[in-house]
Amino acid sequence: MGNPYKRVRHYHEPGDCHELTFSCYRSMPLLTNDIWRGMLSQSIDRAMEDYEFRLVAFVIMPEHVHLLAYPVGADVRVDLLLKAIKRPFAIRVKDQLVEARSDLLSKLTVHDRPGQRRFRFWQEGGGYDRNLHSEAAVRGSINYIHMNPVRRELCEQPILWKWSSARFHLMPGNSKDADLPTLHRLTPEFFT
């Protein structure tokens, strides 16, 4: 039987936010250094801009990522947005591993088909995509995203985890952190 993650269907209705989750290959804790987290933040920013999405909330965990975003353009392609985030980032990481002659490179190189090897930073498939229609669902998603590091005991409070949007949401007036992707607030009109 095929990989169930390949069957994720992305759809969109006007007014939806998309809660997206994707994981590192074999759920390995690959996102533990600030350089790679910063590179991923840059990749998220570029993809959001290129595919006309706005990021509402996020968290970068050691082995997975949660994003909450909404489209502002007419052509909504969540699959292309995810590809534009993940692929350029994985290429940059691979280049760094090759240059450093890291042992990690062999752990992330898989036999794709007989005679073919492929670098794999991300778990294969589309990840998880949930459309959110109501303000209550969006607020619940933001809270869930921010509580990830607390539930995992990586920090005691959401605002203490640098690699999330918790400070943006929980500390009004907090200045932008240049290491993090650009965030946007939803206005009440979004849900009308």
C-alpha cells in the first residue's frame, strides 16, 4: 500500500486559513540549530511572498513545523507553497552538509528507486493541511501552535521559544525579530 501522506488533499474556500504541518525525514530532530532555523524562516518568507500568502502563526520544532497562513491572491496552491518552502531550504542544507563532509548527509540520502539515491530532509508527502473557517478555530490553532514547545517541555512559556510567533501574538508592540518570518494579524473583517 502507498504512503498515506501522499493522499493529502489541499483545497480552499474564500476566507479560509490553512493550518499546515510538515515533518523532517523520519521525524529526525534536524531543526535544532539556529542557522538552519533562520534559513527556514527565510524560505518561509520568500514562499509566502511568491505565492501570495500571509503568515499568521508558526512554530519551528526540532522535527516538525506548524504554519498558519491565509492566501491573498486568487490562485491558491498550497502544494506549491509548501514545495517553495521545503525544496530551496533542503538544497541549501544539503550544500552545507556536502561542504562540511558531514556524516548526516549519508543518513539523509535514501535509495529512491533501484540505482537512484536522493537527499531527503523532509518526510515525503504533503504533510497535514486543515482549513479553518471561524475565528474560534483560528484562535484555537494559534494557541495549539504556540503551546507545542511547552507541551514538549522545551520551555516553560510560549514566549520563551524564540522560533515561534508567540511573542508577536502575546506581547503587543513586540518588535520584529529579523531571524523570524514576517507575520500578519488577521482583522475581524477576515471572518465576515
